[in-house]
Amino acid sequence: MTPPAANRFVRLALASSVLLAVTGCGATGDGPSCTGFALSLISDQGGGAATPVAAAQAYAAKNGLPKDGWATAETSDSGVLLKADDSRLHVLKLRDGTWTVDSGQRC
């Protein structure tokens, strides 16, 4: 695989694994029902936000999620998981140093 293709594959694999990990909140019993999403990032040519919280706020403003109240719930090599109210967003750092949302859920 060429480096750009390998990077796209890794990002897609990470987004998929995060989505699988976070969408299990309503998987057993009478727990909450969750909706989730994952984005395939074909290109990261810039345009991300300066911080993980700014990326979450920008995404939330356009997609009906809480605009404020985003706080770090978890950090890992694959990015940052942020929470606000009943919503979670996974944010990853792009090659240019900016941040973008790649997956999330609402329970």
C-alpha cells in the first residue's frame, strides 16, 4: 500500500473500531438506545480545528448536537473522546496539526 492509502486505511480502521466501541452503550438489557456514525476521511488536506474541543463544537453546531459543554473523557493514540450531555465525539489529529471529528454517538 502507498503511504497515503495506508494512512486512509488506518484512519478508517480506527474510526470503525471507535464506533464499535462506543455504540455498545445500549447493547444489553433495557439500557439507552444509541445512534452512532463513522466518517471515512479520504483526504486530510487541512481545514480542521485548532483543538479537539473546537473540532467538536464546529461539528456539533452543524449536526444538532450540544455546541457547548464538551469535555475530554478519554485520550489515546487514536485521538480524543469528548462528551457533552448524551453525546460523544471522537476527534483525531490530522497531519497538519489540526483536529477533526471522525465518529461519534448519541445515547
